[in-house]
Amino acid sequence: MCGIVGYIGDKDCADVLVDSLEKLEYRGYDSAGIAVIEKGIIKVEKCKGRLANLKDKMVLEGKPCGGCGIGHTRWATHGEPSDINSHPHGNKRVTIVHNGIIENYRQIKEFLISEGYSFVSETDTETVAKLMDYYYTGDPIETITKVVAEVKGSYALGILFRDFPDRIYAVRKDSPLIVGVGENENFLASDVPAIMKYTRDYILLEQNEIAVVKREGVKVYNTHRELLNKEVYTADWDVDAAEKGGFEHFMLKEIHEQPTAVSTTIMPRISDNMPDFTVEGFDAKKLAAYKHIFIVACGTAMHAGMVGKYVIEKLARMPVVVDIASEFRYRDPLIAENDLMIVISQSGETADTKAALELAKSRGADTLAIVNVKGSSIAREADMVVYTHAGPEISVASTKAYMVQVAIMYLIAFEVAYGRGQITKEECERLTREMAHMPEVIEEAMCLKEQCQYAASKLLNADSLLYIGRGLDYALSMEGSLKLKEISYIHSESYAAGELKHGTISLITENMPVIAVVTQKGLEEKTISNIKEVKARGAMVVLIAAKNIELEDGVADIVIRLPEGDELLTPMVAAVPLQLLAYYTSVLKGNDVDKPRNLAKSVTVE
Ligand code: M6R
């Protein structure tokens, strides 16, 4: 949550900061602000709302001029979204931008008040800024070292000291931060897309490393003031990947990118028609030897884990526990040596998922991370990493990242099942070949757009919706429901179809549409009976069904037929109309599809 940027160089700093912040708005958009050193004075411009408001403000009032500055886009934690709570914070001597949460800010604030400091905002960040001022000795590194020794919580900080107008200081703990390395110009950012227009080279800051970013170069120190030799990484993402490329929204673009994303993710993990994770450090034998598998993640990533559970249990006959990271980390889980913990995270920075990973490690379990962002905290901490190659996902609502996570879960399931002798090599090869064919089937599903648009037009006025399915279709409907509610703001729940009669069916009226997913043979008759039950009680039903499922006329109000694919893998195809349904409902309601209210892409606080 929150995005921070910094720039030093010959370009117009305010322009670069605003431009970079645009790429980070997915991290929060409650307010935006910049601070630029203009003729030796730190000048701040900030305001509530989207970055566009700040741009308008600077057109009207003028922008600060200079070549060195920091910027921020906020997802509010402490203090409501307002001008005064917007970052940057500080005073004439020290000004900072912050991403994270300072847990002991109240104690620090009380102490500083007793020392004569006054506060204007409700933020935790202002206490750090004032503490920085309190400890300021004329030596920024010494000052920063004292401050980080005192604050508890998570932070990525960009810091300007008025006395050092030729540099930006930066430090991080538990919130991501990179330093972009250019020619006679350097950058600071929470994430790579922010700097891609200017440079592909970057340094990853580790816990409590302090960066001194000057025009002519970057130096990184540890808290003992030792100069570190940092590796410079080069981003391999396409610059255009972070642009809309002619699509109205990033979400729609990202839905369309799914066939390619799946292909680039799975093909390096398939050899001779078999799953192959040797590069990632595991194989069928290793996976089969684990006693238990835990899959832990948040939100959409957790839903990808649910699909993984169903497929691993079905094929490998091995119990899998799926847990929400925020629950897992606090419920003293029964995880131990010889267990495998799989964490799934697009960003690789989700605070709860990271904490769950650390807990599993401390209990002696092996950890395997499925992560999209290279070099992210979770990727660096896990014992084994499978990178998904979805490219940057900008829309807050995850689509392509989910699809590739699911694809990897399937390949892992095939590998465990084969390792445990539950499927033959021939069956494993067959399934893997079917997976290799999935990008084409997913591509075919894109032609369901118009049907989904029509179905969406029938959902607009609902106050609440139900998603139902059984088995894998239930796992999938959880994701369909989340997608719809997060961007359309219509309440929805996903239910195991068989559970309806145990309470929820009493909610059904003509004002509660039901989205049913039926892709699995053997379960179809059961779910279709449930569809009849809700229809008999007045519900409008949208049915997403596999091609081979026989349906009576009139079984549902709208039937969306999926293109043909292997039955076990069909949930990947069904994900597409579920995403499109959510997308068009949001568009038709006139919502901000890519930046739904109250949300941020990367949840780096618990
Ligand atoms: O970056 P992560 O995959 O760890 O994020 C986890 C969730 O916050 C995320 O999947 C969220 O639920 C989606 N943005 C919803 O579309």
C-alpha cells in the first residue's frame, strides 16, 4: 500500500515524480504529493484524491522547480484521506514519504510532544519525520540509523534533508523499495514499473540498508555504515507492458494477456511432456516425500490455492490444507518439518503471506513461493521459488496473475500425483500436454465477451448475488464472486451449491441473481438440481457450463457455453467469463474498474 518515488537528475523533477507516481497509483490513490528541493528550500505540493487532482493543482498554482525530489501516492491507514494527512510530511529541515505502518508511533509522538514538537496530521508518518528532525545531527546516515533503531513496524522511506540538496536518502524494512540506476540521474521507487520509462536497471534495497542517491551515483550502506557492494538487476519486462495498449482498462488488457501469460509461465516448466521444476529445485520425488502440503495466501491468490487443493487431492490423493494467511499466522498451525508450505503471491510483498511464510520456516517446514514479481520479499525468503511470468499486473483486480498461479498449481499437482504413483507416466504426460494446449482454449474463451456484456447488463441492479458450484467449480466461483464484488460494489457470496439448503436459500428472491458454474461431469446433475431450486424461487440464473454438459432448455436464463478443453482443466477456461462478467458489470455501473474504491494492489500492511 502506498507508492513512493524519488528522482535526482537534470530533468524537471516534478514531471518525473508525477509520471512515476502514475505507474504506482495501483498501490493507493487516497492522496498524492511531492516534495522538491527548489533553490535550497524543500517545497511540498500535496492534496487529497487521485494524482490527477495534484496535477490540476500544480497547473493552477505552479509546480516546484528543481532536480531533486520525492513523491507519494497514498492508501490511507492512519488518518482519513485529506490534504493534511497527505504525504510528504516533515518540516523545513527534513521531509519524508513513507510506505508502511509505524506500530509505536503513539509513544514516539507523546515523547516528541514532551520535547516541544507539534503535529498537524493524524498520520504515523509525521512522527517519523519529526523523530528524524529530533535526531538530526548534521549527519543524515547517523540520524537515519538512530530513527530506524527506534521505530517498530514496516517502512520504506524516501527522505530529503534541506542541508543536502544534492541527494535523496532512502531506507526500508518490510516494505519494498528499489533504487533505479540511470545515466547522470537516479531514481527511487516502490516498484519497477515506476522507473521503466527511464531505466531498466535497479538495485533492490534489503532490510535496513540505507541508500544515498545522488545524480552521479548511488551508494548503499548498512547500519554499521559499511559500504555495500550491491548487485544491479535489469528488468526484463517490456516497457509497453505497463501501458494500456489501446484497451479501455488495464483489467481488460490483462484478461486478454492470459493466453500468453500462461504460455510463458508453463512452457519453461514442461520438458518431454512432463512437468519439470528442476531449475526451481524440486521434482516429483521431493514433492511426494512431504507429509503434508499447506497452501497459504490472501484473496485471489488464496483462491488459486483452492483450485490447487482440489486438483492435488483429486490426483495425488494427498491432503492439502488451504489457509488464509492472516488466519494461518495467528492460529498456531500444525506445520512442522517434512511439511511443505506453498505460498502464492502476485506481488510477493503481501504482509500476511510473508509472515505466514516466516512462521512456516521457523517451524522447520520447506517453503515454496509462487510469485510474479522478481526479487520481491517473499521470493527472496522462500526456500524454492516458481516465478509466474504474467508481466506487470496493474489493475487492482487480479486476472492474469490468478490464471498463471492456477496453471502452476495444476503442474505441481501432476508432479505430486506422479511422484506418489497415483497417476502413470502416460497419464501425467497426457495431462501436461492438455495444459500446454490451454493457452489456445483460453484464447477461444475471449469470444464470450458479448455474452458476458449482455449478462452483466442483467446484473446491474441487483443488491446481492450468489455464485454456486461444486468441487473445482466451487473453488472457481469463490474467485468469480470476489472479482465481481471488488469492482462492481455489488455484494456477492460464493457457496458450495450443496450448502444452499442449509440456510442461504432463504435469501433467494427475484432480486438475487445466481451465477452457477458447471464444468465437472459427475457433479452436473446435482448442481443443475440446485439451479432449478433457486429458479423456482424466482432467481435469475446465469449458467457457465462446459460444452459437454447436457442441459435442458430453459434450465437457466442465460447460458454461457465454454470452448472445449480437458475437463479437469476447464475451470481455467471458466475463469475468463467470470472475469468478463465482473468487468462489464463494473463498466456498466460507471465504476473506476482499475482502481476500485478503498483498495490497493499490494497489501504490505496487515
Ligand atoms: O500480491 P498478492 O497476490 O499477495 O495479493 C493478494 C491479494 O491482495 C490479491 O490477490 C487481491 O485479492 C486481488 N487484488 C483481488 O483481485
